[in-house]
Amino acid sequence: VLLLHRPDALMEPDEVAEAFTALESSGKVRYFGVSNFNSRQLELLQSSLKQKILVNQLQLSIMHTGMIDHALRTNTDFCHAEDRDGEILDYCRLKGITIQAWSPFQYGMFEGTFLGSGKYPELNTKINELAEKYGATPNAIAIAWILRHPAKIQAIVGTTNAQRLAGICKAADIQLTRQEWYA
């Protein structure tokens, strides 16, 4: 799988298509995706490709929920209710593009993790309650929250620590209720 990392303002879709075809024909790459593309950027690129874009990596965590919030704030007075191409979640679902959530434990781009952070005591209390209820780690609950979404989002956990990864994998066995997910 080859992903184009972040959109390029000077991207020429026909050049990308030529490169994708050469990589596929040579057997070096079987599948293609992108990261951080909005719906129109995906449409533009896809218009030149013979291959289907299968993946879009986007930042998503319990504390970074812009792509989910957009649908909840449409036609309201809430801050950020205006459309800033907030349709990416629905667009990817309609087009069969798998969203891969990067930085699933972060509360910002570089600020750090929300798990165990003193900045989010109520959230951590709830996550710890759910971890105890399900016999899981807080990391697993954070991933279970992502996996609960009907878009079938995949989580990119970014660890090579076998023990941490084993704890996170428990998320696959956890089906949060609607009430737990919204809490």
C-alpha cells in the first residue's frame, strides 16, 4: 500500500496517475491511498487514476473529533458550524474509502496525549471507569471509541511496544454502547 502523504498544492493528477500505474505494473505497489486529503482533493486525484483510492489517513481521537463534530453542528449556532469541507467522513463512507485514524491518543497536533493528562480529568475518569468495566487498558478504550463508529475506521496506533500493543488489541473485543461512546 502506498499513501501520498498530505496534499500538494502543485499536484498534477495525471503525473500521479502515471506514477501509480508504473508502480502497480512493476509489482511494487498493489493498493493506493492518501493522507489528510479533503473530499475535493480526493475527487481531483481519483479523476485521473485507474486505481481506486482505498485509504485516507486523517487525525482522529476522542479529543480530535472535527470530522465527526461537523455533522453534529450543521445548521446550528455552535462555533465552527460553517462548512470547512467537513464532509470528509461521509464522503469516504460513500466512496468506500477506509479512514485510518492517526494520533488516536493525542489531543492536538503536538501537544501530547489526553490519556492520564491533568488537562482532562473528567474524560480520564470516564475512560478509566470503562477500562475497569471491560478489563482493558485506557488505550484500548480510546481505540474502542474509534472502532465503534459505523465507518469502520482503522486505528494507526504507532507503537512497537509489544505489551502496549497487546493491551490496545483488546479494543477489538469491546463494543461500547451508544451512551458510553457519547459519554
